[in-house]
Amino acid sequence: MRKLMKVIVGTLMPVLLLSIMGASSVHATIAGPSTHAQSAALIDVTSGRILYSKDGDKESRIASLTKIMTAIVAIEEGKLDAKVKVTPSSFAKEGSSLYLKLGEEMTLENMLYGLMLRSGNDAASAIAEHVGGSEEGFVLLMNKKAEQIGLTRSHFMNPHGLDAEGHYSTANDLARLTAYALHNPVFKRIVATENKSAPNPNESWEYSWHNKNKMLQLYEGADGVKTGYTKKAFRCLVSSATRNGQQLAAVTLNDGDDWNDHAKMLDFGFENFPLIEIAKQEQPVQNMELVTGRGFKYPLAKGEQEDITKKLILLDKRSQDAVTEKKQSTDPSFGLAGRIEMQLKGEPIGSIPVYYKGSYIPPEPPIADATIGGIGEVTTWVSAWKAVLSRLLSP
């Protein structure tokens, strides 16, 4: 029963989680653009589908792209208005810096802007110590998050990305991490910001930060994400852009011409893999007294729509009887009949819940409410679903 409940709850999450956490392993087969990168990847943010990959599973140094993980863990685990103090161990960190003073305090939110716009290593260490209790404690949270969202070829040793043995990731893993992070509205807002000012408690002037990510000015629709560089990792970049309601994220590691290569990769994705509507919300299920609980879109190349198959899976009979008795209730569990699993060429790409006609269909939650928040925990909306399904499926 517990296994059944877990499967059903999974069908109620946005397709992004199903894809990023392992339900979608269908990679695009169309040849992608040539790049100068040692490794590269392009992902559709909504679905989590990898659209292009060049040595995408090669483990490499990732420099300040590390801060994507630092930021999303801090956002999920910390309080944005909390004061973060610059400690002796975070003060005057080598490499890129916000030049924060020893003992200075700044809100976590403002420090996250400094982290992502100016790549402050001092900010990274201060954030880590504040959220994790110590830098080592925060690194544990980073690696737990990597495991949680299915990053199988990544391991973190610090929150800033300075070169260290055992600190690595891949283009494909970074693409999945970025897609996950971009569904958080705070993260999405920060990385799309070109200029930010913040109070300076020690001077008469404010901090003023200009985003190092030139893609925000160079590419139409660009809205993120992070630059990176060390002498051993060389130039690294994650960029994102949104056009016609579709958001893509591109990753390159060790690429001396990354601005141009990212433009080519993003153009390739938008031109060859538009989001296609596979199902509409409240669409009748053929020959059944059922309707879909939400719509479903997926990026498909020309001709791939013919390879989409759908499989209807109903709850067991005992659960169906319970549903039928209560189908007029406004409790969102009582109209739930099962799910439709979507497959592309036999590989799962996501699923959507189905309900009995005339029953109450709960509104789709905002993406932020349906993503996983906190290590090993789910947010309110998914927790509520687990509760009602537990009642529904209990003996």
C-alpha cells in the first residue's frame, strides 16, 4: 500500500520533478550544434528533457557553477530576511569577492544576490556557515540535495567552487540541477537580475552589483543563470532563456567561446524542440467517465509526437469503491481515479492524475508549492495529498 501511495503522489507533482528525479530518461537524438566546450548540455526546464549533450556525463571541475547548488539549498533551508554574519573563516576568501568586512551583517536574500550576480566567495562561505551551522554541515546538505534530485555524477566539497579534489559535476547533472532550481521563484528572480543594490552598514554608499552573466544582454529572452572560472576548470557557464512560454537552460564546461556557443545551443533548442501540448486539463478520457486533472506539455522534435503513447492506470478496486462513495465531496482525494502515464518510444516522460467526471478537481498548485522543499521533506501541497491518499488507501 505504501508503494502504491508513493506512486500516486508522484503523479500529482509537476512533470519537472518526475523528469529530473528519474521518470524521464529520453534524450534527444537529433544532432546538436558544434561547440568549443569540453562538455555541454541543453535542457528543457519544464520537462527536464535533455535536448542536447556533448560528453554530458564527463565528471569535471565546475568552478562557481557550484553556487547554483549553494543558492537553492540556502533558499530552501534558510530564511531570506535572516541576518548573515561574516565570520573570520568566511572573511577575505580567495577569488571573486563582495569584499564584505569582518563581522558585517547582511540579509540572506541580499547576500544571495551578491553570490549569484558577483560570484562572491566570501558570501558563499558566510551563507554556508549561517544555513548549515558550518561550511562542512552545509556541504552535507548540498550532497543530500544532489542525491535527492538524482544527480548521480556530482559531489560537492565546498559552497563556492574553488578547486578541490572530490568536487565535481557533469554538464548533464548541472542541467538537471538548474532546471530544478529555476522552478523556485526566488532563485529565478535572483538569477534574472542585471543590477542590484544593497545596504552597506559600514559606509555611506550602498553596494551596487552588476551581473557578470553577459547573456542577459546578449541573448533575446535570456533570464539566467551563472558564470564560473578557475585556472583548472577554465570558463564555465550556465545560461537560460525563455521564448514563447518555453524555458531552456544551457551548460558548458571548459569553453573558450561560451557566449556564442550558448546562443547557438539555445537557438537549436527553441527551433527544434518546441513544447507540444499532449493533453489538456479536464480533457475526457476516451470511453471512460474520467477527465484529466491537468494538462501535459513536452518538447518534441518533428515527427516525435507519433511516438507518444498513453497508459491509463486506475487505483485498485477497494480504492475505486471508496472514491465512488465519496465522489461528490469537495475533498480533493475523493474524485481521484488514477493516472495516465506518458511514454515516448517506450520510455516514461511523466504522468497526470485523472478524476471521475463531476467530481471536485483541485487546482494545479503553483510550481513553487509543488517542488520539494527541504531535505527529505515535501511542501504543504504535496503533504496534504499524502494525507488524503493515506486515508483513502488505508484498510
